[in-house]
Amino acid sequence: TTSLAASVLAGGLAYRLFLWLLPFGLIVGGALGLSNANDTEDAVDGGGVPAAISNAIGDASRAADSNSWWLLAVGVPLLLWTGFTGAKAVVLVHSLVWDEPPPKPKPVGSLVFTGMVCAAIITVALSSWFADVAWHGLLAAALTIVPLTGLWLWVSLHLPHRDAPWRALLPGALLIGIGVPVLSGLVDAFLMDELAKSTSLYGGLGAATTLIFFVYLLGILIVSSPVLNSSLYEELLGKGDQAEGEATGSPGASPA
């Protein structure tokens, strides 16, 4: 039952993430349309980005050349709305896991949600760029794990978590900090070739399918974070109550 509930929550969160990516793509396309397409593609390709993505960025820049301002005008309000719904979904997930009434949604949650996703994208991109040099491996790991762990710990402190201290939220933050770059590495190693093939064979449908699969895995990772924290905290409280019962000599603490 727990795994089924977690799968449903992850699917709902993945849906919100995918909706957020649509206006984000419009804004990126509009911004790229304001720049030189060839120079942008060369710069991205030189940064170690896979060919499938760099080619897609170049094509988007050329296609958006004459519609940049329209894309930005449509994308910005849609991004604010999808960011708000995404933040609301994250809050509801934590409320359900921690069995706590959800707080009233705030408009600033849209900016926080968008900022977190953008920070994760930038962090993983920097890690991929540094990982191309062998002796930068440790630096790449530090640039990814430490910022993501710190950011998610900060976010978790502002999400429903009952009376759990920040130390009780650290395992879930580490899960995000380590899990996101690992997931990104797995996708880069196993799915990028398939993405290039699916894009050439099936067009946008193949790329969207690959993206949805990645977003769903990311949703599972995000849902697993509060589940891990809540489980460990409940176990810690249970051990604490048992130790207190044994210390006071209560009948319930004595062995059967």
C-alpha cells in the first residue's frame, strides 16, 4: 500500500514538473531567439553537453528567431502558474507523509519552486562540465552534492515536518543531493543515445516520452525524501519512548 501511494504521489508530482517544463521551454526558446543560433550551439557543444541537446538548442534558437518576444510574453505568466501548482504539490506530498495539515499556499512558492528546479539544472550542468576532466571528479561531486543537499534541507525546513529538528531532515536532503546527480548520470549514460534516436525516428513524441520517464524518476526521488525522513524519525521516537519507559520502570516497557 505504501509503495502504491508513493507511486501515485510521484506520478502527480512528475505531472506538475512536466507542466512546468513546457513554459520554461518557451522562455528558453525566446531567450535563445534573441541570440545568434550558431554561436549559442557552438558554446553549448563546447561545454560538454550531449550532441542531441546542443542540436536541439540550436534548432530552437533558429526557430524562435522571429517569435522571441511572443514566446517570452506567453511563457512568463505560464511559468508563474505552473510554479505555483508545483509548489502546492510538493507541500501536499510532505503534508501527507508527515500527517500534518497543509499550510495555505503562498504566491512566493512559485518563485521558490522555479528557483529550486533551475538551481538543480545549473548544478548538474556544472557538474557535467567539470566531470570531463579526470582530476575534477571530486570537485564535480562537491559542486553537485553539497549545494543540492543544502538547498533541499532549507526547503524541507519550510515544508510540513511536524516537530522534527533539522538533523532529522538531513537524510532526505542527502538522498536528493546524491540521487539527482546519480539519476542525471544514468540518464546521460543510457538514455541520451535513445533520445537522439527517438528524436530522429519519432520526432518530438520520442523526446517527450524520454523526458517524461526522467521526470517520473525525479518525482519518485522527491517523494522518497520525506518518506525516508518520516520513517527514521518515527523509529527514533519509538526507541526514545521505549528507553524512557525502561528508565521509569513502566509495565509496558518490561519484556513479555
